[in-house]
Amino acid sequence: MKTSWNDSHTEVVTEQLQANCTSILLVEDEPEMASIIRAWLQSQSYKVDVVPSGEVALESLQRQSYDLVILDWMLPGVSGLEVCQRFRATRGDSLIIMLTNKSKITEKTLGLDSGADDYLTKPFNLRELSARIRALLRRPRVFKGFIYRVGSLELDSWTFKFCKNGEEISLLPREFALLEFLMRHPDCVFSPEEILNNVWASEAQASPDTIRTYVKNIRKKLDRPGRPSVIKTIHSVGYRLESEHA
């Protein structure tokens, strides 16, 4: 069967958008080091936010969910170790790679015991950092339940509670699952097939029409008159949760 230009173009656009869906928070107070790491990770197609201190890192982790955090141990004010401990205490489940000049086994153990998933001693090769990231992202995750925050939206997967601007909103189980999937990857576009595979995997009768119905119902509960929708439809591609309108 022939593939039309529109079909090919849609596939390319979808691949490009999805390539940038792994979100990383880089916490590094040395501007030159932060700039080098950010440029390298962006060249690897990661979405990267950079913050210079532990205090700002904790604020960022409250506002948004990240797939992975690259966390410098030696930070002004709140140390990377304390950021890690406080984040884990709130059931934060992002993967964490700790960066440090410390190389003693006791210090590495302390970093891992605080909740870090991996440890990289400075100076390090950027290719090794990429390899560590890929290895962590491939690792099977044990579900513990955790909180996703995007803009004014907050979803607690442990208590099955969803709030907007602090006000709890009742959701049907499948509405909750769809929002959880989109909030895990804010500003990323997913095709109907990808959403079906991740949210409706066990239901053979589900279809793109099913998604449209649920998106419509969620919009009724979340959107405000005269304001852009929280969930945007990308014509011929899929759906995206808009963090700037959340």
C-alpha cells in the first residue's frame, strides 16, 4: 500500500516530538558545568531544565514531575543530599543520579542510602553520563505510588486523588489513568495508538473514538470558559497536555 506524503510527514513529526519526551532536571550551581551538561543532553534529544540550588530544585520538583534528576551533591544552602532525602520523603519517584567530587565508599554509600539511584564522581565523561541515564531509564520501575504536578494540577496515584488549584475533582478510573499518563509527560504528543496501548491495553474493544470521548469528558471537568483547553488535540497526530494552560 502506498504511503502518502501526509502520512509520512505525520510519522516524522510524531517521532520528533516523542524524542524530546524524557524530562531531566539538572541541579548544578557551577554555570559552566551546567551549560556543558545541558548542551550535551539536549544534543541527545532530552528535555532539560537547569536550576542552580537545592531550594529551587525542591520548588521545581513540587511543580513538575521529571523522569530523571541529575543532582550535584555540593550545592549552596540545601545540599544535594538533603534535596534527595526530602524529595524521597514526599514519595518523589524520579530517578536520581548524584554528581560529586566525593569518592570514598562511605560517602557513596551515604548518597545511595539517601535515595539516589546512581552515583557519578567528578570529573566524568559525558558519554558515561549518557550511558548511565539510558541504563536507569531501561530499568523496570517498581510502582510505589507518587504525586505528579503540572501547573495547577496535582495527581496522587497512591490515594487516587486529583486536584486543580487545590480543589479535589472527581474522576472516573479511566479518566484518572488517562490524566496520569499525560501528566507523566507534559507537553509531549501521543498518538491514539500509543494512548490505547498505555491506558487501555487490556481492552480490545477500545478505539480512538473511546479516547475522544474521555478527553471530552475531562475537558468538561477541567477547562474554564474562554481559556485554552488543558488537553490539546494535534490534528492528525494525537493529544498533548499543555503545561502552560494547566
